[in-house]
Amino acid sequence: MKIKLLLILGLVIGIISCRKAEKNFDDYFPEMTVTAVAQSDGSVVVTATITKEGALDLESIGFAFSENSDFPIDENQLIVNEIINNTFTVTYPPGFDITKTYYFKAWVTNELGYKATTAVSLSNIEAVPVDGPCSNPLNYLYVYLVNETTGTPTAWEETVDFNQTFTVSGQYSTVNYTFDAIPATGIYTTTQFTPEPGQVKISFSNTLSGFIQSSLNAGQSVYVNRTSPTTWTFEVCSATWTYNSFDYSFSTFFDM
């Protein structure tokens, strides 16, 4: 829930008059520093350290970030529940644009209002690439009996369940990939149900000898690399799918 703060002059004067007045208004708030560190999976860990306590108890603490250096504390806001050893921290999930610079700040509130740190910047937030344990050629697809060459994948579309999906086709197979959100670089696990974070559902049809519809068995690895804000590679190494009680192999490697 976003916090919207209004400082009412009369309220401030009333509160201050009931206690020992501080020399500077800022003394009612703690002094803080903040750091932002990109992680190997493309997430960002932001940590605030309280270097001097303020005169009033804190009511809430949290972080915010933006593509602009000057921004309010309710933009991309996350609220934190506890301070440990004068520090509090949060992890923003992967999904940052590697071509942009982002600005992060910490903030606190008390009965007088809020105080935010100076924003720190972070650029080139990019996850370490992941590689599957195979060496399939680019634009390769193997679903059933023969090797196929993939065409150009469709654009991302949002499903009625707010998942993200696209389709890529070969000569005989049409394969649909469904994620819970636009994927970042990482290893995703197959599911045969609606995907949750970290999962992907890969279903397909094949017309080589009749018409077959199936999906990959659950618990298998799909290697995704987000190579730019709008491009990806997808790789599957010898996954399995089951049809008429028999297991078949599925492999692919392509970009979009």
C-alpha cells in the first residue's frame, strides 16, 4: 500500500510544543545512508543504514526507485517490516532495462512526516547468462521424430489470466510458451498448470503423422536469457513429454 504524506503546520507545532524542541527539524528524523547492488540474477538489493537515531519513533520504513533522479517515495514503493542492527533492506526482482539508469532511495516516516535519503544510481543491471548442458544450433526444434527449423516467434501477448505468452513454429510443430510474467534471465521449471513465478508451461501441437497435442512434463529446466530489453533466447535440452503412455524427447534453441 502506498504511503501518501501531508505535513500539516498546526499539527507539527502542537506535537513539538509537547516535548523538548530539537534545534533542527531534521533532528526529529534519523540520518541514513543507502546502497543499491545488482545481483547475478538481475535483481537489485537495496540497503539502508541508520547512522544516527532521530528524536521520534519511526512509524514506517521502506524504499522506492525510479528512472528519474528526482521522484516521490510512492514510486515503485516497497514497505519493510523491521530494522536489524540499524539496517533494513529489500530485494527488487529482476526485470530492469539494461540500457537505463535507475535511482534508489530509502525513506522513513514518523508522526511529523517523512524523510528520504539522497538517491543512488545504478546502471547496466544485467543478469549473468545461463547456459543449458547441450549445444543445440540456433533455430533448432525437435518435438517428434524429425528435426525442425523454427520460424520467427510471435510477439508477447497477455492471457485472460494475466500471464505472458508467445508461440514459435517449425515445419510440423507449433509450440506455445506461457510465463506468469515477462521472463528475466534465469532457469525456469516446466509445469502443466498455470505457471507461477519461476515456472513456464510449454504446450504444443504436431502434425507430422496425424495430430498430436501435449505439453512438457513438469519439473524440467528451460534456460532463458534476456539479451536486451526486447530480445531473449530460449533453450531446452532433452526434456520429455508423454503421449499414449510413451515418453518422447523435446529439444529447442531459438531467439526472439
